[in-house]
Amino acid sequence: MISQLKGQIIFKGEKFLILDVNGIGYKIYVSQDILRTLNKNGGDTSLWTHLAVRENSLDLYGFLNQVELDFFEMLITISGIGPKSALGIMNIAPIETLRRAVSSGDTSYLTKVSGIGKKIAEKIVLELRDKVGSLDSDSNSQGLTEETDALEALRSLGYSNQEAREALKGLEEFEGLSAKVKEALKRLSGDNN
């Protein structure tokens, strides 16, 4: 099957991009992070891909690295999680944060995805806990709790769930709840200093 494609991005939609590979345009569904990361007019782009075969369609899903692809493929092995739901789950947080949530059994974190209820979140944790590996449980749960608290703090200030998540992405280097919230507020106000 198609495992990797390299070419130029010729179009970006809301949930997909079109990659021109030697004159053939491939429509590839990607996460919001990838859409933001990849530059429309910037040289060659290489994506790891998963081909989802269904009765009435063949859909490609693209990822920047093997880790993202592996996590996606673990998610779609769960009954009730299709490729689009898996991509939605991967849109809420970095892979490491999702792995911590699964490893610590934090279903409330996973239910923040549209269309993922408590039962499916419990199923994800149950089926993936052993696969994602056991991480250091103390630092694991503390980091996840801190991120959840930061998310709730931003939501209490009137920001939507999605705005808050976007602002908190990539703030792992900031230690402490107040430092993360402060930096996220700078991002939300457009102050990049």
C-alpha cells in the first residue's frame, strides 16, 4: 500500500491538503497541527501515510513522522474509532500528552473530543494502556493534571475549548500552571514577545 509520499503541497483545505507527486495530486487528510506546520509554497514535503479502504472510498491520512502514524493506527484498531475520529483525537493534544492520558487512565481528557463519549474513552484507555507503555506514573499524572487545570483556567476566562487547546500546544517547556497559563494568554492576545 501507499506508506509514504513526497511532493509539493498545491492546496490546503480545512482538513486536508493536496500533495502533487510527479504530476499526480493526492488528497491527504491531516491534523490541524500539520496544516499549520506545512507551508503551502515551501519545497518538497514528505508525509507518512495510511490508506483507509472502505466499500465506497479510498482515503489517505498523512503524518509527519512514524510515531504519529503508529498512534493513529493503534487508535483505529479500536472498535468504534474510525480514521476521522482518530484524527480528531490527535487534534486535541500532542501525541505524548495523549499517551500520558491513556497511560494514566484519564478518560475525562479524551471525552473533550467531539463525538467521543465516556464509554469510548474508557474503551480507548482499556485497549491502549498496555500498548502505549507505562510511563512514570507520578510525573505522568502531574503533567496531565497541570495541563487539564490550565485548560480549565483558560475556559473560565471565556476562551473556547479549541482556542485554549491551541494556545497550550507546545508549552511543555514551561513549568508550573501559572507559567503555562501566562504564556497561553500571551498567545491568545497575539503578544509574541
